[in-house]
Amino acid sequence: MSQSVDDPPIEEAGDKAEAEQPPQTRQDKDEKPLSEEDALRALHRKGESEDEAERAEAARAAAIAARVMERLNADPFGMRIGTVALFNDAVSFGGGMNLGDGGRRTGQATARISERRIARWTVGHLPLPRFDEALRILVERRLLILALPPGGRKATGVNLLVKAVRGQTVAGQTVREQAAGGQEARQRAAGGQARQTVSEQAGQEAGGACHEVLDASVLRDGRWRPPERDSGYLLVLDDTTPGLIPHLIDEQWIDDLTACLNEHGSYLVLVTGPPRGALMEAERSGQVLTTLGGLDLVRLIERRVHDREPTPEESADLRLRLIEAGALELLREDTRPRTALHLATVIRERADLAARVKELRDPTGRVHDWFSRHRTPEAMSFALAAAALEDATYLTVSDAAAQLYGLLTPAAEAPPDLRFRERIGSDHPWIDVSVGPGGAPGDVAPRVRYLNPLVRQAVLGYAWTYLDGQRSAFLDWIRLLVAHPDIGVRARASVAAGVIAWSDYDHALHRFLRPWARHGSVVVRQSAATALDVVGGHPDLAEAVWLLLEAWVAEKDTAAQRRQGLTAAAVLGGGLGAAQPRRAVRALHVLLNGDDWGALLPAGLALFRLMECGRVAEVLSALVEWSAPRDGSPMVTKALSAFVYVAAQVPAQPAGEASGRSRLSSSLPLLLADAEGHRTQLIELWARALDRRPAQQPALETLREYLDVHADRDGAAYRNVRDIVLAVAARSGRHRERLHYHLDDWARAAGRRDHPAARLLAELGRSSYANGRT
């Protein structure tokens, strides 16, 4: 890919500027300034063309990006874009964020769990719904594998061991007695004989202790001699635990280890993530549990706050307090029991619950902690793909994650065995993969979302700021996504590019924002515009983006500068421009002013997008001002041509639009549906456009479309166009004569006496306007 010969050098940031540009889709056909004739033809063209199709796709991408941005801004508890720490300062960890227990002694295969630590896990413990079932399996079979997502697994394992080795009761009978009955029955049925009868096992004194297995290699072959008889052992196993790989555990390993534990009168709870590989097949053994049911976190808080079962009144008061502080939303996003217990401590200490909830919902610390424990390319790739393409379908996200994985790892002869779906529960507890409510008919594909919408920006910010050796690969991947054939992928990746630019705006500007803004493809420039709109949404960066755009619209000497101006127009028509509409239309005036006509269509698109954002009055006022001289100057022609263009545009149809009157209104051109609220400005602009070439002909065509298509089926549309036409006809000059001629021509062509043109012609003939009275 080569730059235009008149492009000035593009700033570099470690790599060649040319390499920073996304893959080329289609270069603009003409790098020279556009002529007036060509610009007007492009503005008012009705047929489909390559240019129009590409610009239509860019508009659709902008609409998708706007919906993605809404989720970042829509938090009901005060968290907004710009409130999350952007990793520019040191981050300290508190509140038990680290899952490790510390104090492990090296050189030992096992370590006894102190009574103090046991008490921390067991006092006030709220069992999960299937806890008793798990306890029976453990006591009866000696080995239990909890293949569960993170969140309370270790506490559950310790409580199971304590109850097993100390003979706790379930439903009035010790679990050993229940286990003895079940095991003896199986032995009688099998005719088997054990070295030690079950009744003898059940009758032993429960004097054992609880231990943690520190060296998993001692269990590798499934043949293990526990150091202490009649004791309990806990092993927390993940992919980083040396000595034993969880997905290699099979039924033979389970049978061998179960026999060893029975022989030495001990128990083992193995805690790992959701099953993978051979462990999935081992579920048939009955000793692998993949769910224990959901924990009621509110009930956990109640138990910890009151140290007992609360009364109904106490429960209602506590739930109301949690709702008012936003704590229920926090618990929906972060389902770890430790978070609920922390909230209970805050309530007991009478601290500011709402302030603490807001601190806990800031995901910065949790993101740092997650990356410190998940350094594999597989885990990082899916987290980043979910952040960049949030709310896309699972297959879209997983394909993008596999693409990033390929950029982060050396090339291999065979495709990598990536199974992201199997690891979501263990590696990504903050991600939800489900069919969301309110989807379009037939949309049954599961979508990927972070439970807390602010996590995605924290993940992207961390990756861009801290993964120094992988930043170039990360950027290569983003560049591929912003030129992706899927519009939804492009839009979401553009938003992600803007989010990562928050971390270091100047670096991002030189590294990718400016090269994309100068690109020869409308689609890639739209991605740059979306990213800049996101950057401008950060309160500390809005003014910097405004100054950049105002500089870009004034630079028109080279093709690269002109393309920057077109990108600026797209930004000015977005959320940044809608926030300061008068400043936006001033910048668009600078862009339009001059001999180059190439900015006419992009400026017209920007003006219409501003009107879609509710800035109709500001846009119409600007067009009235720009066309005030009423001469043949280029600026007057551009202003009137832009007005005719926006007057013909219909807003995007909302999804799920109801039938009937609302559906008809939504299909009207925006300025026709909203004519009553801006009547004075519209009459002035219509009169000017109908009275001056070259705007006159497209203005007449738009007026005829109003009558043929819209006024014929919508009474309000007819009344609005009638008021405008009669008011224009009442003016001096040739307005009445011109309108009478064309209305008569359109009515004859329709061949219907009830056609809107015929009705309006009749009203024109009998109204007071026709006699020169006002």
C-alpha cells in the first residue's frame, strides 16, 4: 500500500507510518479536489453506486457504534465514561482481592490448615443448595472433585472436609452413618469385602485434621499415601499448578486415588475449574460435581450482618438499603462470596455503603488482579476480544480471539486447539455468554457481554498500557478489525480503539488515529471518526479533540489533509458535535468554505446526523445564515444544496417499530415530520432553494416526493407541506407562478383528483395567498 505523493510525512511511533494503516478496501477514485458538478451529482444521486453503498455502510457502522457507546454511558448508579482509573497511577490491592492465602512453606507436599483459618471459612458459612449431596459423596467415596467456576470454591471445600472428618450430621444422622449404609449396600450387592468394614470406619473417632496439598505432583499417578490417617486434604488445581494437569484427570485416576484414600482412611476434595478434556468424561464416575447450585448472596449478607436468621422486617430493610446503594447491581456483576461478605462488614461497621459500592464497581483493581493470574495468550485473547467486540455473537468474538492468539504466538503447523467456551466459567467469570432479551426476531445466537460494562474499558486500557511487548500485535489486530467485512465488528472495534486512546491520547493520535483519518477508504475513515468521537467523550480529552478537528477542517492543501477534513466532518456529526452544536456547525462552515467541493456530501451527512441527535434548530439556523447573501457564491450554493439534501433524508427506522401511525411518522423525512416546530426557518430555506439554481431542480424533486410518497398516506405530512408551499407562494417574485406550474404538472401526471398535488393546487387557487393577501 502506498501513500499519495502529496501526503506529508506521517508521524511515527516506533513503526513505519505506512504499516500503521489498516488493510486497504478501496481508494478514493479522485485524489484531486472535486468539481462542483461532480459534488452536486454525488449529493443528489438516487441510484445505488459503489460510493453510496460504502457511505451507507459507514452510516450503519456509526449507528451500531452509537448503541455500543450507550451501554458505556447508561450506568444508573453514577459510573460514567472517564470515571475509571486509566492506569496512569499505581494501583494498590486491598479487600482480599488476591486469591492466594500466603504463607505457604516450600519443600512440603502438604501443610496443615490452622484452626484460625478453618474458623475464617466455616463460621457463618452458608451452604450451597447441593452441599449435603456433595458431603455424602465425599464421606461415602472419600474423593470429591468440585469442577466449578471461581467464587467460594475453596471455602466450600474446607467446609466439606471439616464436616467429613469431624462427623457432622445431616438430617439427624451423621454423614458417616449415611455413607456407611450406602457403601455396605453396594458391597453386599457386589459381594465384595473391604479390608476395614464400613461400620468400623464410621465408628472411628473423628480426630483428623485438615490439610492443604501444596505439591500436586504427589498425586500424578493416582497412587498416594496421605501423611495422616482419617484426615482431610484440599487441593486447589488449575492450569498453572505444577505437577498435575486437571484436564488429564480420567476415570482410572479417580478409581486409583479413591482406593488409596479408602485404604488410608482419608478424604480429598480437589477444586478445579469447569471440566475439560478427560475430566469431562470422568463426570460419569459420580465423584465429579460441576455445579452446587447458586448462592443467595443477599442471604449471605443477612447471615453475616445479624449472626442469625433475620426477621422478615429486617430482611426487607436490608434489601431496601442494598437497592438504594446499588449493591444489588454490584452483586449481579461480581458474584464472588467475598464481595458479599465485604459488604456485610461495611454494613456492620456502619460505614458509607453507597461509597464503598461505587469503589468496588470500579474494575481497575480486579482487572490488574486478573491479568496477574492469567498470562496465557489463550486467556488474554478471549478477554480482549470480548472487550473489543462486546455484545457481538459468541462465534464472532471467538474468531477474533483466535486471530489475536495467532498474532501473539509463534506460527504453528497445525491450528491451535483453542476451546474458549470450555474455559469461560473458570477464566472469565465476569463474562456472560447468553441470548440477551430484546433481540431481533430470529436472533438466537448467544452474545458475549461483560457483566459490568466498565470492565471492557479497564481491560482494554490495561492491555494497551501494560502489555508492552504485545502492543504492536494488539494494534495489528485492531487494524484488521476496523476493516472487517462485518459492519458490527468494525463499529465495535472502532469504539475499542477510542477507549484505548484514553490511556495516552497523543500516542494514539500518532500511532493510529491520524493514519486512519488520512486513509483512502470511507470505511476506514469512519472507524477513525468513531474512535475520535469516543475519545472526545472523555471529559479530560474533549477540548483536545475539538482543537484537532478545527485544525483538520482548515487544512486543505493536500489530498491527505482533505481526507482528514472529511474524517473531521464525520466526527462533528456524532456525539461530540451534538454536545456543542454551534461549535460543530462553525467547523463545518470552515470545511465547506472555499473552492473544494469534495466536502459537500460529508458535511451534508454530518448536518443530518446532528439533526437526528435533536439539533435541528442549530442546523437550520446555520443554513439560513450561510445562504443569507442570496448570490451565486459557492458558499450559498453549498448551503442551499445541503439543505435540500437534509430535507430529503429519512431517519433510521427504530428496531421493533410499532405498526400504525407511529410507523408512518417514523418513515417521513425528518424535516417534514418536524416541520411545525421549525416553520419560519423552513419557509425561508425552501423559498431560497426554489428560487436559485442549482438547488432549484433537486428542491422541486424533493417537494414532489413529499407529495407523491408521504403526503398521500399521511395527513400530518400533507398539512406540513401545504403550510410551507402556501407560505412560499405568498412571497413576492415568481414563487406562486412557479409552484402553480409544477403542481399542475404533477397533478396531471398522477391522473387523480384526490392526489396531494391536485388538492394543494386547488387550495393554492382559492386561498388568500393567491390574491396577494397575507
